[in-house]
Amino acid sequence: MSAGSAGWRAHVDAALDPRFERAFAILDALHAERQRPRAEQRASRVLWLRRELDYLLAEIDGLRAPRVPRGTR
């Protein structure tokens, strides 16, 4: 997918649900981390990003309750 079409898709998805914009940002960060040379990759960061993406997608699908922003509890 070209960068232009990826940007358009992210814009359209974000218009439907703003959480998609966060999901695409996580995917970009995950992809960037995986492109690093093996010696520079941080496995903990990859695992954290995957967990964050899984949680967000479950929230979008209605399988989890939305998180309460910090400081508002």
C-alpha cells in the first residue's frame, strides 16, 4: 500500500472511530521497531506495542470496556 493510500485510509477510519488513528500509530511504531537491526530491537517494546494494539482493537470491537483516562478516576 502506498503512503498516500495508507494516509487516506487512516483518515477515513479515524473519521469513523478516532481510535483507528491510534491503532495505525501503534502499527507504524511496531513496524519501525521490527525494521531495526536485531541488536537494536527491544523485545519488550514489541510485546508492549502488540499488547496495546490487541487491547485497542478489542475495545473497538466492543469486547472490552474503554479505558478511563488517567487522572479522571
